[in-house]
Amino acid sequence: EPVWWKVGGAKLRDDLTLNWGGIQGFRIAGKQGIGIIAACQVFLMGGPEYARYVGIRSLEPVGVHLPGTNNYPGGTPFDPLGLSRQSDYFVDQSVREVKNGRLAMVAMLGYFVQAAVTREGPLRNVLDFLADPLHNNITKYL
């Protein structure tokens, strides 16, 4: 059974360890603590966010040359098909991307709430529902 929804609990509890693919020692969560995750986030996202905050052009005097506008990256690494050259299409696609991201966040919230309420993953919930739709539905938890 997939246990991705238990990763947060494994980070906060020492007695729960999750191994990727069941391979002992190849941990996706547990034992190393949440501080490691926070440090990785600061390291991996701190640089790009700092560049966006100060403006990409302000990094050029120190030898960092990034393509794009003042605050957001661009150029070939981020737009290999050159879609941003078609301005109307690019604006429309940008709005669609933001809307799609928001919808995905709402969907993930639904997964998290479902996992918190049922204490099972979404696949197990679907299989239970398909086995007995009259009893394994939202009314079971109300």
C-alpha cells in the first residue's frame, strides 16, 4: 500500500521509518529529523528566491548571469520552444498555468484531508468504495 501520506508523521516521530520501495536503509522519511528538510529547502530555494528578490540584473556585477527579465527567469533554459515570443498566447498560457496550479493545490488538500480522516491512502479508499459503495463513502465518517 502506498504510504506517502505518512511521510509527515515519520518526520515528527522517531518510531516510524519509511523505506522507499521496501528497501531497508533507502529512507524517504524517518530518523534524520525535520531540520534536515528545512535546511535543504533553505539551500535549494533560497538562491532562486534571493535572485528574484534583488532582481536578476543586480547579480551580474558579481558574475551571475541569468537569462530573463528583472525579476523572473526566462530565455532558452526555461522556454526552449520559444513560446513566450507569441505574446497573446503566452499570456493566455500563463493564466492557465496559474489556474491549473491552484486546482492541483485544492486536489492535494482533498487527498490530505481524506488521508487524515480515514487513516488510509486514496488507493485503498477507492478499492474499499468499489467493493461496497453503499457503506464505504463519506457518510461512514460523518
